[in-house]
Amino acid sequence: MSKRTFNTKEDFINQFRRYIDKCKEQKELPNIAGFCVYCDINRDTFYAQENYYSDTYKKVNDILEDATINCKDINETFKIFYMKNKFGYKDKQENINIETNYEQYLKKVERR
């Protein structure tokens, strides 16, 4: 098992916020690999922090997601791809029941 890298949960989140600020200054997309390099740790050590600071670990991932959504320095297509793969975003799809005819479907949609 990987070790506890940060002395406190505050140290963990503050270090991550400094990393996010660095990314903004350098117009880079923040990511887990970049944070690991920034802290001189490996991914396993980063993921192990969830065992020590569960809520803070979740906040760090929320900060990362927010920073990605609001990053203006990356291609929008890449951003969509990254959000789907890293954060589980999906395109909304509507399926039409084949037993419903098209006119019934349109009436149903218009009622929404």
C-alpha cells in the first residue's frame, strides 16, 4: 500500500490548488499525472490518499473537473472527449419505442 504523502487534508488540498494555479498560469490542462509530477509522487500514491483523506480526495477530483470544464486553453472537442473518459460524461440519447408511431411520439415530445 502506498504511503500517506500529505501531513494533513489541508496540505493535500492546498498543494492541489497550487498545482491548479500553476496550470492556469502556464495554460495547461490540469490532470492527475501532472499533479503527481508536480508533487514527485506516482499515481498509486495519489490514489492511496483516498484512504487517508476521503472527503478531500473527492474535493480534489471536483476541483479537477471544474478546472477542466472552465479551461479556455484547450480544444473543445478534446475537452468533450476528456470529460467523457475521465469524468463519465455521456451524450443524451432518446430512444423511440418502435411500437409507437411517429405522430404519437411527436405529441409526447410536445407535451414536455
